[in-house]
Amino acid sequence: MTDSNPNPVLPKDVAAYLAQASAEIAREQGFAPAGEADVSGWMLENMPAIVDRARKLQERLLLKIHTGNTMTILEKVIGSRVWAQVQHGKITQKANRVINAALLA
């Protein structure tokens, strides 16, 4: 079986969190893109909110899965933040592609 992840730098779960977060924020704002240029501009303006929402989605899921195991959750969240800082440039490029695809879908 081959890996169907179109974003090899971003793990599938990270791409999914970003796509979910961007879709939620776009829906809340009533954003309906006319084309890819609209998506790119909107995404750049909202990237901090998208990343924050994706992080919160991940934290909520971890809390549901690991109720009572706070240290493990904290380690994963801190680890993901460290990974994100190290890979910031690559993440931004790949996140832009994922979010564009999600918003234009």
C-alpha cells in the first residue's frame, strides 16, 4: 500500500488539523472564495488563527483520548510545538497547499 499523503513534510494528522481549522474559521467568517488568489490572501491574513485553532483541536482530542494522563499530553503538545518551530518554513508552504485545497474543495 502506498502513502497517499500529498504533503510528505506534514504528517497526515497535522494536515487534517489545519484543514479542519481553516474550514471552521472560514465558515464562521462566512468566507466563500472566488478563486485560489482569494484563498491565499485570506489564508495569509488568518494563518495565526488557523494554527491556533489547529493546535486547540489537537489538544482537545488528546484530552479526550488521555483523560487523567496530563504529563503525556503536555509532552506531546510541547513536542509538536518544538517540531513546528524547527520546520516552520516547510510547514508554512505545505499548510498553504492543504488549506487552499480544503477551501477550494
